[in-house]
Amino acid sequence: MVNMNLDSSRRQSGFTLVEIAIVLVIIGLLIGGVLKGREMITNAKIKRIENDFAGVSAAIFAYQDRYGVLPGDDPAASTRFSGTWRAADNGNGNGNISGGWSSTNNSDESRKIWKHLRGAGLVAGPVDNTNGSYQQPSNTFGGLVGVDLNLYNLSGHNVVFGEIPGDIAQILEARGDDSVPSGGSIQAHNSQTAYNIEDRYDVAFRQ
């Protein structure tokens, strides 16, 4: 009798096939939920990049329509808006926004553009003599958002998003262009023929 009871207790202490199946189903649901959540977050970030491009472009066009000059290149910006301004904050009025999109030099028009847009109330941020007035915004993947002229194989002014993961750049290309990093209206640095999903890219959108 003692041996039979011990064997019975041992058998009862294990998991049945049904219990194991239920646990596996629950684990599968949890993993699926996590993956779906990550996919939703990624899709939201991609949409944010596209919306930010549209927003920056709209702000530039609105400024140009309102004042007849490009932000950053505006030779009278220091007299238009409230806040703290210097004559050096004005552009040269030649119709181009000069300077690199990721410049750290406040005398470059590619930095002044952000103070001009903030002064006009088209972009949020301070309007004073601190670096924050000229600082490029950050994009959802941690890089900068800037404006450049004739960048890569693009002509005219372009809005650039820095440090975009390769797989995200592929999706942006597929959704909005020709999927070729060195051609079309969306281009990346290095003029490669395909994106490496392990790398990060500075991606430029033609206005």
C-alpha cells in the first residue's frame, strides 16, 4: 500500500499534456502581443517621420508665403518678431538656405532657419540668443532634423532626417519613392544602391 501511494503521488505531481498545451498557448499569445506591440510602435515612428517632413515643409512654405523670403535666408528677421534678436541672425536674402543641415554654427542659415521659424510661431522653441533657438529638432529615432541645399543627388532645398535605421529607410523609400537610395525624391548618404538594415542613414526628402 505504501509503495502504491508513493507512485500515485509522483504521477499526480507532473503536468498533463493539456496543461502543457495551455501554457504554450499562453506563452504564444504573450510573444505575439509583444511582437504586435513593437510593430505598432515602429509603424507609429515611421508615420511620425513622414508627418514631420510634411510639417517642416509646410512651415517653410508658410513663412515664404507670409514674408516673401525663405526662413534662415530672411534679411529682416531680426525686426519682424518678438524675442531677443541680433543683426547677425538675419540671412543674406539670396534665395538659398546655406550651411550644412547638421551644422552647429549659429551663423549658418541652416541653423538660423529654426530661430526664424520659431520667431514666426511656426515651430515650437525659444526665441533668444541661446543655442536652443538655433538648435535643429530631433527626430523620433534620435537623430537631427535639418535643411540643406542640393544634398546628395537632390536639387533644391531638402529636409534631412539623421540616424535613420536601415530597415526604416527601406520602408520610407518603398512608401514614398523608388526604393533606390541614390535616386528619386528620397535619398541617403553614400549613394549606395541598397540599404543595409544593420546600418543607419541620413535620409533626405526633396521638398
